[in-house]
Amino acid sequence: MRVESGGSQVVVSPQLQSALVHLVGVQLGQRSLFEVVHDVARLAAVTIPDVDEVSVTVVEDEWLPTTAFTGTLAAALDERQYADGFGPALTVTRSGTTVRIDDTATEVRLSDFAAVARRQGVTSVLALNLPIPGGTAGGLCLYRLRSSEPVSQAAEDIAKTFAGYAGAVLAGAALLASREREIGHLQAAAQTRAVIDQAKGVVMYQSACDADEAFQRLAKQSQRTNRKLRDVAADITLAAARGEQLPDTL
């Protein structure tokens, strides 16, 4: 079996075929983005040849990246990139281009990263973009250790085919995660509004004022005490439930 990848034909090995079948069959509604990212990293490690460790990064807008690693070395090198602000994993998520370091001993563009990787035993690196639409970026970083040969072109072709399928799955998982966060925000906002409305009712009853004045009193108390309005409202509601009167500052 052959598939198209970047305009070239890629022979689908049994390992790659199994990985693609697994990706297509992922039940997104039953698995979190974190779990799907870890699935992608694990599958990449057993599917793509010439690779010793793998990392996967997914960045959703302003959110912190969701990452997965198949080894402690990949984790350490990716964390180093996040701390320094540059490196192949970050380059592919920002630009969408492929980054190939055939020899960490002679790399020029990312020489600082390459020197750190070389000291850890990494001899070559291949980082590819995971094509994820809609405000989400992804990267697949492949590390080869202690080898005189870099990641081969055949392995890169397989990795690109894998990345195309993985990107589609991660796009679905990221969209579901985003919607779940939106629902959580709406629920939290509704709960906050309910607490504030209850506190307004307490202030209106005990101070014989209208709703606007009650809200203004709560807002001033929030500013005066340097506390969130919701927390101030919750304290007032709880105090009223215990039969206590409003504080003098209200």
C-alpha cells in the first residue's frame, strides 16, 4: 500500500498502517487532549524508523502547551527549548516549517540547542509541523541518539504521512477541549452571577436600598478589601445564613 506525502509516494509499512488505523479510530469524545497527545507520541515512537525518542507539542492560542514525551531526554530537551524560547520544537509550531539537524556537532542555525543536545548524546534531530487548523499549532520532534547517520529521508517521508493523520486527530481533540473550557467558563460565570445576586439581595434587605446601590456597595467593599467581588459576595451570603448583620463598612 502506498499513500501520497508531500507530493511523493510513501510505502505504508504494517507499523505505519496500524498507526494510521489507530489514529482514525480514536474516540475523541472519550479521551482528553492530554491523552490523545500521549497516544500520538507513543505511536510515533513505534512507527517512525531511525528514531530513539519523540516529543509532541500542541499549543492552543494563549494556553500553555500540552506536551508528551517518550523518554526523559526528549522531555529535558523540550523543556530547555521552552525556557530558552528557541529550538526545533518551537520553530515548527511557530512557522510550520520542517527543521532538520543532520549533525548536532556541525549545526549552525540552532547551534546553542545543538550543543546541549550533543552533550546529551543526540546526534540528529527532525522536527515537523503537525497540521492543525484553527488557532492551534503542533509539532513532532524526533531525536536520534549516538548514530553516525541522521534520520533518513525515508523516515522523514513516513513521519510526514503520520503527522498528517495525527494533525487531523489532534485538531478534533483540541476543538473539543476548547469547547469544554468555554462551557466551564460559562458555568463559572453563571455561578458567580448567582452568588453576587444573592449578596445584593442581602444588602438590599438589610440596608433598605435598591439593586444598583447594593451592587455599588459590594463593588466598593471589593476594592476596599482588595478581594474579588465574588468572594466578598460569598462571605456576605454565608454571614446572612448564620443570622449575622452586614459589616459596618457596608
